[in-house]
Amino acid sequence: MSMVRDLISWGCLLAGGFFCLVGAVGLIRLPDFYTRMHAASVIETLGAALILAGLMIQAGLSLVAVKLAMIGLLIFFISPAATHALARAALVRGVQPLLASREQPSSKR
């Protein structure tokens, strides 16, 4: 039973680390503010949630797991509100999203 718990825990930790890595690459590579903000929200919600789940599985039924669950709930409720407020402030400030060009590529036959 301990080996199964360890495998599930490490799976969650590795998946969370993968999503954090992909989000970090997105922060570097994406072209404008709004797409970078989307990458950051993926790191916050999915990456952090999987890492916290893996740590809670490792902790077992203890006070540490309860504290990790409280941190997870805080992230779950605060992160979308903060992301929305940040996007709204940028839009009010006049930051325009980078849109694709209006020209359609010519099709070659």
C-alpha cells in the first residue's frame, strides 16, 4: 500500500512540475500580456494544485495535510479573481491584445 501511495504522490508531483515548467516557458515565449497572463494562471491553478495534492498524499491524514488543503483552497478561490482583476486593469489602462493580422494568406494550388 505504501508503494502505491508513493507512486501516486510522485505522479502528482511530476505532473505538477511539468505544468509549472510548461507555464514558465509560456511566460518567456508568448508574445503579449494577455497570453502570458494565461500561462501564469495555468501555473498557479493546475501546477500548484497537483504539487499540493502530491504533498498531501505523502503527508497522509495529518495536520500537515489539512494545512496543505487550506493553501490549495486559497489558491483555488483567489487565483481566478486576481487574474481577472489584473486583466481588467490592463484593459482599462489601454493594453491592447496582440491580434493576428487581418490579411488572409493566399492559397497556392
